[in-house]
Amino acid sequence: MSKLKNLNSECFLYELYESGWWTLLDLSFSESIETKNITDCIHNFAIGYCDGSQLRLRPNAETFAIMFEKDGIKFWFHVPKWQLEDMQKNNMIELTP
């Protein structure tokens, strides 16, 4: 099980936001919508999260912002809350305070 720590919302800078995140994770767009692929990427590359409603830039109350680091590049994007909550219910991840 992956443990994701709650990061300060100020860590989620505009210049680190990645709208084409799937390319940085070596996924095609169609692969990026598969829950299993997102789960694998979270296990392998996620370093933390923040409730999307707490973000100063690009806030979204229905998401968690997830920070990733891969190949020395930090970036973040939104993941629907239901998706992470399902992962947590199934003991796939732990969201720590």
C-alpha cells in the first residue's frame, strides 16, 4: 500500500501543473483513463496530495491534487476524489494527514 502525505497547498505551483500529465508518465491518453494505470502511477511516482479545494491556483473541490516526481521532474494534476477514496477503501493507498 502506498502512503501519500498531505502537502501544503502552496507546493502546488502553477508552473508545476501538467495538463498533459500522461505523457510524463509514459501513458497514452486512452491508458490514462484506466484506474489501474493511475493506481500504478500513484504507487510508483506520487509524493503527496492536497484537497483540490485548498489550492489557490486551479482549485477544484471535487478533486485531490496529486504531486508526482518522475525522472527528476515534479508535476501535479487533479484526480477525482471518488477515485482516490475508492483506492483507499480497497487498501490500495493511505492518505495521511
